[in-house]
Amino acid sequence: MVANIGFGTLLITLIVALYGIAAAIYGQKSQHERWVNSARQAMALMFPLLTVPVLSLLYLLVTHQYQVAYVSEVTSRSMPFYLKLTALWGGQSGSLVFWSWLLAAFATAITLRDWGRDREFLPWVIIVILVTLLFFLSLNVFFENPFSRYWQTSTGIVQAFARPEGAVPFVPRDGQGLNPLLRHPGMIFHPPLLYLGFVSFIIPYAFAVAALVTGRTDDRWIRLTRRWTLWAWLFLSLGLILGARWAYDVLGWGGYWGWDPVEISAFMPWLTGTAFLHSVMIQEKKDMFKRWNLVLIILTFDLVVFGTFLTRSGVLSSVHAFAQSAIGPLFFVFIALTFGISLGLLLSRWKDLESKNELHSLFSREALFLLNNLLFLGIFVTTLWGILFPLISEIVTGQKVTVGPPFYERATGPLFAGLLLLMGIAPLTAWTYSSLKKWGRAVWKPLVFSMLTFPALYIAGITGWQGVLGFWLVGFVFAVTAYEFWRGAAARIKAHGENVFTAFYSLVKKNRRRYGGYIVHMGVIFMALGVIGIEMRQVETQGTIPEGGSLSLKEYSITYKDLVSFDTHDGRNVTRAVVGVTRSGEELAEIYPRRDYFYDANQPMTIPGVKSTLAGDLYVILVDWREISEAGATFKIYYNPLVNWLWIGGWVFIVGILVAAWPENELDRVQKVSSPLIKRKR
Amino acid sequence: MKNHIHLGIWVFLVLLVLVMLYPSRGFAQEPTPPDDEVNAIAKQLYCPVCENTPLDACRTSACEQWRGLIREKLQQGWTEEEIKVYFVAEYGDRVLAEPPKRGFNWLVYLVPPLAFLAGAYALYRGFTKWRISRSPSRPDSREVPEDEVGIEKEYISRVEKELENR
């Protein structure tokens, strides 16, 4: 019954979406406003309508309706309640419904805005969003039905939504349970945020297409979607950071980022999206690079779909899996069509999109922004090539190859370093034209400050050129960013007599976009500190020690104290070691690395024991253990220097985006708009 | 001086590409306990089943057997290179963390830097074209707003632009 309601509403949503597209097209063609309004109402219905199948599926998941194949595949009786809820996005068909539901939320939200001055965009925004939604809904309705059920027929058990003739329902006694790797609190937030990031980039894309079709190619579409883009970026960034944290906590290999194609497929739209965020500033300030911004947003949209395609089609494991997957070729066609049509539209407006201004100097803020875009795109091309090459090799030579972390680290490392350097140079460079003299006057103080990193590195014993360069860059960009804050605050103190705190507060409040951006830069610096620390200075050792025995790494030593094994009420067998940590002989902590074995999924999971400080993490994994009589266990120890700065930086980064993206209250806006004008009239 | 700036930017770009081609750091050959020796080799290998998980971190029994095999070969006095060659002969190039640098595989290494250089060249060409077409008058250099007055000026121009767009 509930499954019928769920699927029925899914089908109705698909039909309403189809109607909305048709009504928008007709309304636009015939210039009948009421048809466009009708399409708008159809789009407004998307979220409430899709909430029904989502709630139906959640109900089925938490009430153990194992006749429904999806429920049986991703839940089991022993799983805790919250994991049964998160199982909504724990499998293919559920995550596609969830994707559509989030997009529907944005679709509905966008209909509610005041369209007064941008009426001409409306039908095209509706068409773009609803076509995308229609595509994802049709995947669920025709190929990946989350409400499909098991039936017992004379030939065996089959999976179908409608009862096959002569079949009786088949209800498994228990489900197979969620993939153990997904049974982690990080998994509650990571996929939804990533998906939110994905779907919210569709909004600026829809406006970009609307601008291209209507010929309103000024920066209106960018201004309208600036905040949406920032929120999209926030969600995607948060999704990536939480994903990294989850990998660090759950995957048990001492790292946070493995350059896995699934990770990369979420990282690619972030790269182009970040390039877009920077490059739109030039269009707003200087009315330049209009074409380039459109290229970037089209690319970001298609990378969002491409990312979903990569992870959902099976193409990453083999081209053969792609051929066997029902939805793989459809994704391919959708991406090719949207990319082709968008580029076609862009070319048709090519002349209208000519820049009004010209780039005057290579040494200007806008030129450096272009260089920033080149670096982001360089990283993007490298990562895209890295995940595509194994498939190309398989097609051309018949041989699969692995393109692993060493390739990505070597190829993208210098580009990331280049980006860091630009973060230090660009904020001090003027728009239009900078002279070396003036730039030098602005940069010398932070540059001198950054020189302090050299003795600090010498004392810390860091001598390799890559490490020295990396840490110096971090120091330099930190100094520049802090100096920018200080310059602004000092000016306020001088002009208004404010105290330091008020000066900082009102500085950020008055220009939240700029200073929010600097806070983001500060977050990136901290993150870079963590990345450089772990990538260049991580050390590890592994050894088997008897109970009471010790294993050392650097100045740390672990002592194997005890090992216990027990069953939990949620269907796990936990083997937990008790390990003492000392540093230079001084007792520091007791940690508990463990191995969880999930009975339902027949899979183990390694959870590290971590002693965490700002200087670094001692990360201990229980690799193996012998029977008690032999009394020995194998531990792997990693020392991950500075890794916590990665997470701290992540939060600072998020705060920065929030500062820049948070809606201004009306009073602030009025004050901002009126005060300079009033002063000017005097 | 502009020529110097151009030259500086080109040197920066070429250096970036050179650094991209610089070989990654090798593994330390310090005396280590046997597990560490096994892991140092296992880290560079990928089993065909557990995609994208290096052998030293993979917890499946198949990978455990592979690590056992590495240990065995080490005990027999095989070198790191010999062991890697053995695994490649048995299971193909995909066991290596990176495609071996030969034949078709060269593409994986050459495309990113070439694409980057092509992008840089396109940017440079675009820039010179812009400069040729621009008006002869030299733009006024404008400093980053250094004080509150500067910030206010920025607001005025932005507000005016906002109003124009309305």
C-alpha cells in the first residue's frame, strides 16, 4: 500500500514536471502569461509532491518492509533507527530519489522568489530545472524503482513493482543491512550535503541558460544567483570536508583523501565552481569574461551530472559495467545533450557577449584571477584525465591500468602551490593596473613576516625543499590575509575612533563579501597546513607485539594492554584493543583501536584509536590479533603531523562562506545604499 | 618593465610544468621491521579486486595473502623491483599505482602539462589581442583602497552600478 502511494506519487510528479515544461514552452512561445504562471505552479508543486515518495520510502525503511527490494538491500532489523533513515541514500535507487527531492526543494524555493523584474527569465529557468528533474525522476520511474518488490513465482524469486501473474509476495525474514562503511555518523551529513551542493549549482546554470536564450547577457543572471552559488559552494565544500573526515575516521588507512575516482567526481564540480566564483567577480567589477563565466557554469552543471553518472553508472569499475548498466547510457546522452545545447546557445550569443572593457595589464587583479582560473582548470583537467585514462586504456589497448595517488599528487601539487601563491599576491594587487613599486609597498611587510617561517622550519628540522616552500607559502598567505584585515581595521580605528574589536566587526559587516572571502582564504591556509603536514611528514610503522609489549614511532610509544571481544545489540562483533600511549616516556592517553565485524553484511570495519593534538595525531589501527594463548596483536601506527589544522581550516572556511553568503537584513542594505549617496549630495 | 612581468609570468608557468614532471619522492630505505618492509612495497601495489585501495591498507583476505606473498619473496631475498615485476607479470599493469611509462601510457603523463601549457598560451594570446585592440590611453592606476575613504568610494561606485542595473 505505502509502496503504491510512493510509486504513484513519483509517477504523478513526473507527469506534472512534464506538464510544467510543456506549459512553460507554450507560454513563452505564445506570450501567454497564465501558461507561464501555470508552469511556475507546477514547479512549486515539485517539493510537496516528491516529499510523498520520500516519506513512503522512509516509512518502509523503518518498519522493516523487506518485501520491498530496496528496503531489504539497505536495512536489517538490528540496525539502529537513525541508520534506517540514512539508508534512504545508502543505495542506488534511494539516493536517486533523494537527489530529485533535494532538487525539488530548490525548484520550489526558486518559484517563491519575487520574479517582478526578471519575468523574462522565468519560463527558461523552469524549463532547465524541470528537464533536469524530469531526467532524474525518469531514472527512478523506469529503471531504478525504489518501490520494486520481491515476488515468488514458479521459476523462483523475481523483482518487480507489479505482481507478476500467479506470483505471491516474497518477504525475506531480515534485510542484508547497510554497507558497514556507511554506518557512521559522518554518513548522516556527508551525502546530503554533497547532493545539496550538486543540485544547488543547477540554479545558477538555469539562470545562465535563461540569460543566453533571452539575450539578456549583462551580469544580471550573475547578480541574481550570486548567493545561490555561494550556498551551492558551501554545501559542496562541507560535503567534501565531511567526506574527508569520514574517510579519516572510518576507512582506517591513516589518510583523508585517496584520490579515488568517486572522490574526484565530487571534487571536479567544486574546482570549476570555485573558478566560477572568482571569475564572476571580474564580470561584476569590470564587465569582462562574460563568455568564460558561462563556460564555467555550463561545465560545473555538467560535471555535477557527470559526477552522479560516474558513481551511479558503474563505469568507474569497467567500461563493461557501463554497457551493462541501464542508466549509464542515459546519463551519457543527457550530459551530451545538455552540454551540446548549452554550448550551442553560447556560440549563438558569442558576439553579444563581447567584453566592454579590456585587460590592460598582466599585473592586475583581473589578470591574476584569470591565472587563478587557469590553475583551477589545470587541476580539473588533470583529475578528469586521471579518472578517464584507465577507461580509455581499456578501450584502446584492452588493458586496465591504475592511476593512483602518486600521479595526482605530482601533477596537481605544483598547481595547488601556484594557487596558494596567488592567494598571497592577488589581494594586494589593484584592479586594472598595478605597478611593481606600489605592489612592493603593500607586500613588503607580510613578506618580511613570512620570512619568520624559515628559522621556525629550521628549528623543527624541516629541510626538504618541498616542505620548506609549502610552509613558507602558508606563512606568506597568512601574513597577507591578516595584513588585509589589519589595514582595514586600522583605517576604521583612525577614521571612527572605534576599538579594535568593533573595528574588525564593522569592517567585516560592511563588506562581507570581501572579508568573508578572506576568512575563506584563512581557512584554506589552515587546511594547507594540515595537507602539507600529513602529505610530506607522515610516518608509519607496523609490528606485532605481545600483551604488555610496546611499539615505537618517533618519540611516541604504544603499549598493548588488553584485548576484548563482545557482541553489540546492533549486530556487530567488536574486537577492541586497549592501548596506552606515551610520549618520550610520559604517559599521554589510553586509546581503543577496534575492528567491528557486521554479521548481516558479513564485512569487517577498522576503526582507529587516535590521540589527537594540534601538533599531530597518533593514529593506531588494530590490524590483526592472535588467540589469547599466543597473546599477540598487530598494530599499525601513523603519525599524522598537523592534520587537525585540516579540520579547523575546514570550519574556518565554512564560516567564511557563511559570512559572505548570509542574507543581509533590510536595514543594513538601506544604510549601505543610502549613506554614500547622502554624503555625495552634500 | 612590462616585458619583465611577462617574462616573470612565463618563467612561473614553465617552472610549474617542470615541477609537475618532477619524479615523486621515493621510499626511505632505512632499516625497518619486516612489516614495514612489506608495507613499503604493498603501498605501491593495488590488487585487481579492491579497486583504488593500496595493498598495505586493504583489509580483505585476498590482500592479506598478497602481503604474505610479498613477505615470502622478501624472505627469499627478492628485491623490491623484482617483486613488483613479479606482480605485474602475474596480474598485469593495473597492480601498479601508476601506469608504466611506455607506449600508450605516456599520454597519461603528457596530457595534463600540455593542456596546461595550451591553456596558458591561449590566455597569453588572448591578452596580447586585448592589448592590441585597446585604446592607446594608459589606464589610471588605482590602488587598493587603503582606508575608509577608499572603501566608501568602492561602495559609491558599486551602488551606482547597482542602480544602473535596476
